[in-house]
Amino acid sequence: MHKYVIMGVQGSGKGTQAKLLADAFDLVHISVGDIFRWNVQHHTKLGAHVRRIVAEGQLVDDDLVEEVVRNRLQMHDWNFGFVVDGFPRNARQAEFFLESYDLDAVIILEMPDAEVSRRVLARRLCSDCGLDYNLIAHRPKVLDTCDVCGGKLVVREDDHPEALAVRLRDYHDKTLPVIELFQRKEFVITVDATQPIADVHAAIRARLRPS
Ligand SMILES: [Zn+2]
């Protein structure tokens, strides 16, 4: 049984690394972002609530995130363990984890704010088919044009510099106390997330305790 929490600012490749880890150990990947997106797409009551919050330019509040994660973990479908991504977001939620689940490791993906900005501000989205692009890693063949459908590439609402600055501040304010708490009580591994995806994954695997 492996129980992991993965933490890192948006743009650090957290979701990708969580997925790779889940595949490697047959874990359930519990992504707060994916759960919310699923609910929005399927027009659930929770989805409608989340959409309203996001449309108002607010962040989904911590209590709601906590409830969603608690419910998801209580499904107990994680026979070989889990990797939680997008939680905990504050010290109280970290305490909940420490009390309720015996975590094997807390993986922290480290990326300087300047690098996060460089990556996030390079993101583009096709306004027609929704395909993601990145002007650093995945450039369209024709400037501002979707390779697949010819649609116009746009910058996502929350990828503008002002919105990113708010998210970075929120991340640092809330997660630093969480990281400090985990560092005192749990097995914390810190990995340089500026490396290529495969190298970050290898670095995580190399640092995990065999169990
Ligand atoms: Zn397209």
C-alpha cells in the first residue's frame, strides 16, 4: 500500500507526475481539479456551484475541497493506495490527513515563480475544439492557429499575468505552512520540477522509500 500526497504550484507538472506515479504503482489518482471538472461537465449540483464561483473570479473555498476529498477517500476503492493531488490546501486539512491516513510520502515539486510564469503564460487554448497548446513545448504550425481544426488560439481567462500572480500568492501563503507541518511529521521529498517530465518522475521514484 502506497499513500502519497503530491504538492506543487499550478504549472509545475503536478497532475502529470501524479498520473505517472499512479500508473507505476496501480494507485488511484485523486485529483481535486479532475473531480470538479467532471462535475461541471456532467452538470451536477456541485458542478453548478463550482461554475458559479469560478465565473465570479473566486477560488473554490477550502471547506468544499475538503468535503470532496473526504468523500472520495471514503470510497475505499484504492486497493494499492492513492496519490492525492490538489489537497491539502491549508494547515487544518494537513492535520486531517495526519490524523486519518498514514501517509508514506509527501512529494513536493519545486519550481521558481519565474519559471511557472514562463510556462503558464505560454499556454494557449483552441477557441473552437479546446485543444491545449504551449508556445514553448507544443507550438502550433501556424501562428495562433489550431493544427487540428484551424480555430483561433486564445489565452485562457485565468492564465493572464494578474490572475497568475494571485494564484502564486495564494499558493505560497497557504501551502508554505502545510509544507512546514509535513516536514516536521512526515516523510517529505522535494524534487526539482524544472527538469523534463521523465527525469522528474525518475527522481521521485529514486527518493521513495521501498515498502
Ligand atoms: Zn482546434
